[in-house]
Amino acid sequence: MHDGTGMKKTSDKVSNRARRRFLQGSIALVYDFDGTLTPKPMQNYTVLAKLGISADEFWNEVNTEVARTGGDHMLTYMRLIVDRLRSSDEHITRDDLRRLATDIEYFPGVETWFERVNRYVELRTRGKVRVRHYLISAGLREILEGVSIRHQFRRIYASQYFFDKYDRATFPTIVINDTAKTQYLFRINKGIEDPRESINDHMPEQQRPIPFGHMLYIGDGMTDVPCMTVAKKNGGFAVAVYQPKLTKSLTTCQELARADRIDYFAPADYREGRTLERRVQVILDVMIARILFERERFALRRELD
Ligand SMILES: [Mg+2]
């Protein structure tokens, strides 16, 4: 916990640095996981597969239970997974969850996407602008810690279980639902990325390392609307992806675009030269131009000092 003086000193330090050096030279790409980077929810490839549970039946049960109790969708699925683990002969530890994550399948091109984005920005700006990738998922952190693309992310925010002394998941310790996701956009915006630190202190816009205008949120549907709205209303960008085989997924994107809740949508195909890459590059170009413009203004102001 921070006492008031500690926070003040930190913010003084930041503002002194902000005067001397341009601190807003990074772009943030923030991703949802299930349905955005992978076709199916991560539980289907991992814990449900391991327990031999039919994914369709499980998610139907979650939906029925939510309709019956009016409970939170995330808490309900997390509780039902604990129930299933308890009644199963299989003991699944945290390490098991991490290992199972290697079975996750991605949309085409996902695994090389991050390097391509980084290279694009580096070449375009001769290294003056950097890219950070973040993941905010309602899924399980224990699984995401084992995914092959984890090193691409500066931070992974996700729901989390408490594991007891027998390494059994017993209770949720962090639950990230649609609206809770937006908190993490502000963490990225303010550079207060550690969830143990308070996010609510005031911070002037010019001290925030990632202004919303340098932020792009990529999601796949209605559960991403709060994040898309926060990003866009604050001057940032939002893109939705859809699965061409699922008509519902396309109509959701069309609705989001008609309501101006997203800037673009594209098939969830991350391969080189596809629509998604092309559209994201258009947004990257706008963000790059903003940063270079602001950098130059910053240099000018320093000359005036
Ligand atoms: Mg999703």
C-alpha cells in the first residue's frame, strides 16, 4: 500500500522526468484472448479436454445456471470448473494448466503477428516508436502463463484461482468480467501496471505513458464493448475480428461497426497481407503520426525553456 507521501514523491519524479524527456513514445495493442486470438475458449483446449468434459455441455450448463440464478457469468464458470475438478479423479495442478496450454490453437498467423507489428513500427519510425502488447482476458491466468505467445506480452491480465496447500484450485481470487476489463486499460494508460498498486490517484494527461490516442483494442464481440468504448471515447481505436464460418460472429461485427463502436473489423486471419493486418497498419500509421507530431512539439517546447 502507498502512503500519500510515497505517491507524491513518485509523481514528482515522473513530472521532472516528463519535463526532460519525451515519455509518450509507445503504442499499446491490447488484445482479448478467447475468440480474438483463438477460435474457442481456452478452457475447451485445456481443463475441459483433460477432464473429458464436452465443452458444449459445459458452456450450456454455465448459461443455464446464469439464467436461473442471475449470477455473474465468470464466477459461475469458475465455480463449475472447481466443482468438476473436485468430483473428478484427475488432479489438475497449476503446472498442469500451464502445460495444457500448449494444446491451444490460434487463428492463422497469430504466432508471427506480434513480431510483424513490431517490425512494421520499427521500420516506419526508425526505432523512434515502440510497441507494447497486452492481454486482458476473462479466462484463466494459470492457462495463459503456458501459452506459446506469452513472451510477446508486456503484461497478461486474467482471472485467477486461489490454490490451496494441495495445489488444488478452490476459489477465484481475481475475476475479470467485461466491465472489470476496462480498469486494465487505465492501468496501461497511466503506467500503473501492477494490480497491487492503486489506480485511482489523479495523473495529468501529459504524464501518462500511453495516452489513449496511442492505444488500439482488439476484441471479438459484445463482451469487448466496454473496452472498445473506453478506448474510442478517449481518442483511441478499436477493431473487432470475426470467424468467417460463424455467421453470428460477422453480424456482431457489422452491428458494432454500424453503431460506431469499432473503427474496423476483419476476419480473424492474422497472416501477412490479409485485411486485418492492412487495417491495423492504417491505425498504426495514425498513431505513429501522432507520436512523431507530439515528439516534435515537445522538442520545440524544450527549445523555448
Ligand atoms: Mg472474446
